[in-house]
Amino acid sequence: MPKVALLGNPNCGKTTIFNALTGARQHVGNYPGVTVESKSGVIHTERGDVLAVDLPGVYRLGGGAPEERVVTESLSGKDIDLIVNVVDSTNLDRHLYLTLQLWHFSLPVILVMNMTDEAESQGLLFDVELLEKLLGVRIVRTSGSRGEGIETLKRMIASVAFKPGGYEHPKPMPYGVTEEAVIEEMKESLRNAVSGRDPEPESYLAEKLLEGDQEIVSRFEQRGNEGRAAVEKAALLRRVLTERDNLPAPVVFADRRYGYISGLVREVLLENRRERLLWTDRLDSVATHRWFGIPLFLVAMYVVFYVTFTLGDPLVGWTETFFEWLGAKAGSLLSDSPQLQSLVCDGVLGGVGGVLSFIPTILILFLFIALLEESGYMARAAFIMDRFMHKMGLHGKSFIPMLIGFGCTVPAMMATRSIESRRDRLATIFVLPLMSCGARLPIFVLFITALFPEGYQAEILWCFYLIGILLAVSTARVLKSTLFKGGDELFIMELPPYRMPSSCNLMMVMWQRALMYLKKAGGMILFASVILWFLNTHPGSEDETVRQEDGGVVASAQVLEHSYSASIGRFFEPLTQYAGMDWKTNSALIGAFAAKEIFVAQLGILYAVPEGAQDDSGEKQALLRREISTHYSPLQGICLMLVCLIAMPCMATVATMKKESGSWLFTLGNVLFLNFMGLFLAILVYQIGLRL
């Protein structure tokens, strides 16, 4: 298949276009940095299938950021037949900077002027035919969120991709006589030093050497006399440019590009009735205010948690009732085989069912997070948090991975690739497990609803999310003052326009989260639940029995007392008892290493012995909540949630941390630190609470 590369600035709507072309369901958000690695999909066209690659969003080519290297390497490969460059029609002055660097790669380019509906609403009209002639590219006008222009784009992609030699390449950037002569002289001196060893084009390497790009300079310095001669020649030519323009060479090239873009946009702009949208300015004056911005963000998150609990609690109850009914039916059908009955009812349905019952709450939470992303408020939150993040030692870009960490730590760690400094990146990775991911939500919901009055539940959940944030930034402050000192960089990020959230994108995000959660429950959690059931019911003793009750089979208390699970839990109990934990919570926490939700599944299996207790109103509560409220105090619940918040990161998090950091020492040090801090704080809180 022909291969097409989609690239553009962050937040230009590139991933929305990719989804519309391929039918893929990549995450789309109204803030920069959603795409952190390349993704691929197939475009079905009238001429045949085309492979599309969604590259990370970048503002330029040739910087030191990991995503910029990914894009440059992809375009320099021999397998790309066509570049589809997506730009924001409302902000051509900035987005065309990347476009002007694409001529180096000698590939056909289709320029997608996206968000044309927003441009027209702001009074911006362009002469598209003239822009095509000036740039030497094909242009398609689209509105990705509305699906406008997608079919036209598909037809043009097919036309160019299946006959790439029949279309002109972008016109070279007209730097000026002196600059172009210097570039040609640099290219001549590269002939001996390159000799086919670099994937990048000669013109691109020449520009980067003239700009003093450290990565390219270092590469040539390691190539013996020819490489060092090229570096010395570049230094000499940089001095020529600097003396002529009285500006550093990198500034000269950037100045020429921006100057050309400015003239280009003026030339093709037919009408500009653009006026400042006063309501958005007024909104930003509050949302990004130096003093009001952070309290507003905290209030917004509190409202999210309050509504999540208010709407989610009855839905969770209905889901629990369904699994209770399903367990009773399965128990009656398998009554002839007590062991199989116990495995299905207590191991599978008791474990996986206990986890799946929290899907309504998780979906509601992610719906609100998606609303904040789509509306453009999340980017404002990153902006207002930048000053605070720098005081705590973190880079401003660290806020986006931390926000993603509320969903899952794994993609959050992958999102740190946008942080150029390795020290800042490692510091961010180190503290990301402290962000309360969606997998911890079932644990919090279980203990909060079982142990605390309804009027305080949202406040308590909100506090635990804040505790995670405060612990993360405090740890980062210590790390940046000691192990990862230095590496501070400026934080430059686009503030996207406020937009009405798309119901299609919101539903897509909810569906993705639900599907990911279901896959987790159907795979890892199902497997771990069966293993935990085995540990809970074996090895057993000679006088132990398995008794039937209400159509189901449950292990007796005596069976649990002599199980492998009890042995492991009791081994740690002499220490964890000072944190209010017992052997049952110990064994559940160990199982949570596979996935955090398994903590709930394990407790569901361990407390599968009905005791006939009823609540005060005579209505039977969900079994697990009743057992939790019977065996644990609110103080113990707080300490248990502290341990689950901080300690025992799941194995997917550990594996991703190793991959992103490249160090087992760093990873093991992080795991040991989190376990120690979690247990220490839980012991401290429990002992102080007992004395109060």
C-alpha cells in the first residue's frame, strides 16, 4: 500500500482528520500533546487502500524533543509516498512554519486547511488557488469535527498516493541570495562527510549545521576528519551570516521563514473581518487569572467528583444487584459440582463482577474529564499551573501527563516524551504513580460509600485526589533539588480556542475507556481473580468443609483461615497492623500488583461469607460494603486508601516505567520508595488517629 504521513502542529485537528479518514478511534482532545507516538490506520479509497501514519504534533523539524526526532526520521525514510500537512486555518501565521520545512524531503504535499468553519465565523477568507501556486502544494479545506471535506481529501490522497511522480513537490523556501548561496556551499562540503550515511536530505542537514543543531553537529564530529571539516565549515559560514545580519544564524533562518509567512498570508488573505471575541477574553481573564485560576480549577474538579458520586452511586447499586442475581443463577445451575460452583460464583463473578460494578462511576468521571478537554479548559489549567509546577521543580509540560495520569499511569508516562530535558522527564515519571488513576477509583468508592455518610463522600474523594497531587509535587521538589538538579526549560504551549464539545468525541472517549476497562477485567483481572480464588481456598485441611448457601458455594471461615492467601497476609500483618490493616487487606494489596482493581475483587472473594446482617432499614445492602462497614472503622478506611493511593504500583506501570526511563535501577528505586512512603504515612495517620 502507498504510505501517507499526517503531520501538523499540536492541536491543529490532525488526529480528528486521521480518525475521519481511517475510522480509527484515537483519543482527541482540545489541548496540545494528545498524540505522543505515531499511530497507523488504513484509508479505503476508490483506487485502493492507503496506509496512513498519524505522527506526533510538532511546531518545527529538527529540535531536540523526542517527537520532533520521530517526525524527522519518519519523513526521511524511503517508504513515505505523500505528506498530508494539517494546519489550523485560524492561525496560518504559526502553522505554516512547519510547512516551509517540508520541501527538503522531495515528497508531494497536500495542505489540509482544517477548521475552516471557525475561520469563516471569525471573518477570515483566503485565496486558496493563489496559496497553492505560491507554496507548490495541493490544498483541501476541511472541518474535521463536522466531517466536511473528508471525502474530497480521500480522493486527492488516492490521486497523489498512487501516482506520486505526477505531482510537483513544494517549492523551496526563498531565504534570499546570500542565505541560499551559503546553504549551497554547505551542501557541497557535506558530500564527503555524508556519503549516504544519513537518512535526512543534504539540504536539511546543511540548514541544521548552519543553525548549530547540537544533535547534528555531534553526529558529524564523530565521523573523523571529513565530519569535523564539515562542522568547521558550518561554523565559518555561521559567522558570515552573523556578521552580515548582526543576528545569530538560527535567528536569521527563523526570521526569513516568519517574514515569508507574513507576506504570504497578507497576499492570500481576501478578507479579514476578525474581531476579538470579547466573551472569550473575559472568560480567560478569570480562568487564567494569577490568583483566581487555581481555586477555580479546584472547584471545577470538586464539582466533577460531586456529580460523579451523585449520579454514579445508584447505577453502581443496580450493577451490583445484577451480579448478585447472576451469581445466584450460576450457583443453582452448578449445584452438582461444589468446586466448579465456588470457582464460578466466588472466583469469577465475585472477583470480576465486583470490579465491573464500578463501570458507571468510571464512565461518568471520564465523561467530565473529556468535557474539560474538549472545551479547551484543560489547556488553561496547564497554563495556570505552570508557575506552581516550576516552584515545585516540575516542567510546565509535566502537567499534561499528570492530567492523563488521572485516567491511567501508562499513557501518562508515555506522554512525558514531549519533555525535552531528561532530568525533567525522569522526575515527572517518578511521581506519576502518585496521581490517582481510574483503577484506584473502585477502591475509593468501595471504602468511602461503606464507611462515610453520603454528605461527605464527594469531599473525601476530592481530598484523596488532592493528596496524590500534593505528594507528587512535593516529591518532585525534593528530586529536582537533589538527584535531578538542573534541566529547567521554558514552557511554551498554545491556548486553544474554547469550543463546544462534540458529542461524538465524548461518546468515543467514554467507549474507549469502557472497552479498555472491560478488556482489563476480562483478561488480567479474570486471570488474577481465579488465582486469588485458588489462594483463598487452598491448601485447606482435613476437617474443612465447603458449605452451600442461597444457591451458591462459599468457602467457610475455616477454609480462609488456612489458605495460602491468609499465610501471605499474616506474614506481613505484624507490620501492617500499625496502619490499621489485617491479613485480608494485605493479601488484597498483593493481588493489586496485577491491577489495582483486583484489590476490590480479592476483598469480594475473601468476604463472600454471608453473615445475615441487615442494615437499619431492613433492606439488604451489597454484601461487600456490608462486610467492609462491619470489619473496618473510618480511620482504617482512610489508611487503607492511603496505602492504595501511594504503594504497590501495578505491573503495567512498572513495565512502562522501565521502558520510558531505560533503567531497572530507577524503576526498582521508585517501587521501593512508593511502598515505603505509603506504609509510613498510613502508620503515621493511624497511630495519630488512635490517640486523638
